[in-house]
Amino acid sequence: MTDRSVSNGSNAFVVTAPAPLGTWRRALAAAIALFIVFCALIPFRRVPLPRIEAFNPIFESTLALISLVAASFLLVAFRRSRLRAVLFLASGYLFTSLMAIPLMLLSSSGHNADQQTSVWLDMFRNAGLPLFVIGYALTRRYEIANGRSHTGTRADVTWAAAGTVAVVCLLSLFASADHQLLPRLMLGDSYGSAMVAVNVVVCLLCLAAAAVLVSRPPYSILDLWLMVVVLAWMFAAALSTVLGRFDIGFFPVAFTACWPRASCRSY
């Protein structure tokens, strides 16, 4: 089966059929490129650049748009494959997109309390995506092993979207109301020691997500894409432990987080 037949196939094929050789090559090339970028940025840590305050809202809006487009593709795949696992993953991308709303609202404020809240909201988002990927992988394994599928009704999508919105609202309220009780992650433009611990947790969640995806071959095109995404997410979290805001590596890290999502259709 050629790559052309894959690209002309339905979204359900992307979810269920084994990935062709061409997709394996693109996923491997993307993983190698991410590793090279990761290694290249480490020597330039702590090299300051001018503050560009407008960068944060631009990055948040771009990531929100890309994640929303990915969620839309996954919802179409859910309607065709009728696998609840795909709906679970679509909810994860919707969660990532919606978390940008409170972050953009807080990015214009210079108050230290709002800065701490923004960083915690960002950490909740970073930890949320690999958790959704783990949920997708486990649910998909169960559904395929038992041969179960669902009707893919509009009510399923409505309940999933409502639950995602509720989670975003609760996390936003928690971060804004209890920021004085949470550890301080930011010290000026630098990250504190608590940030290292939080990013280690995010990296471990990404490794767990990748391990769950790898543990049950054969891999679909969507599985390979998710492996690249969690790898990029882990590299971004790892670089955040050694970089400060507006360091020379701050902007490439943001690109690293967005690029695998934007390239999803190429798989």
C-alpha cells in the first residue's frame, strides 16, 4: 500500500490501519530533527535576548489554533472510526487549545501573582496532553481487543466538549485562587527550583505516554504522529528546566512545541 492510497483514504484509516513505510520514515526524520534541535540549543542556555512581550499572546493563539484544527480532524476521525479513544484524544487537543484563553488573558498583566498563575496554568496544560495520550492508547487497546465500537453520536461529542470546558475552568480557578499556596515557579525571568521538579513530572508523563504507545504494535499513522508529538513535548519541557524566559532558546522551544502539531496532516 502506497502513501498516496493512505492520503486518499478516510480519517478512520489513519486511526486503525498500520502505518506504511513512508510514514515511518517521516516520523523517524522528525524525531531525529527534534533531537538535533534539542542538543543544539543546550549550549546557548542563559544567553539573554531582548524582551518581546507580544510573543506570548502570539504563541498562545498559534498553539490554540493548531490544537483546535487537530481536534477537528480527530472529531471527524471519531465519527468515521467510532472509537471512543479518538474522542478522548480530541478532548485532549481541545483542552490544550482552551487553556490558551486564560493564559492570553493573563499575559498582558505585569503583576507577579498573575505571572505565577500563568506559569502554573502552562504546567497544567503541559501535563494534560500526555495524560490524554495515555488515556487514548489504553482505551484504543481495549476497544480493538474487544472489537467494540460506538455510534459516534453528536451527544458523545457534546459531553466530551462540556467535560473539557469544565476541567479548564476548574484548573483556571484553582491556579488563580490558590497561587499563594502553590510553589513559586518564577523568580523574575528565571525559573525556580520548583519548576525543575514540575518539568521532571511532565517529562516522565511524556515517557509514560510514549511507552504505552510503543507497547502494542502494529502502529497506526496516528500512533506514530503522537509519538513524535510527545517527544517534542518532552524536549520542550526538558529545555524549560535549563532556560529562562527570553533566553536565546526560549523562542525555538515554542516552535518545537507547535511544529509537530502543525505537521500532522503530512502524516
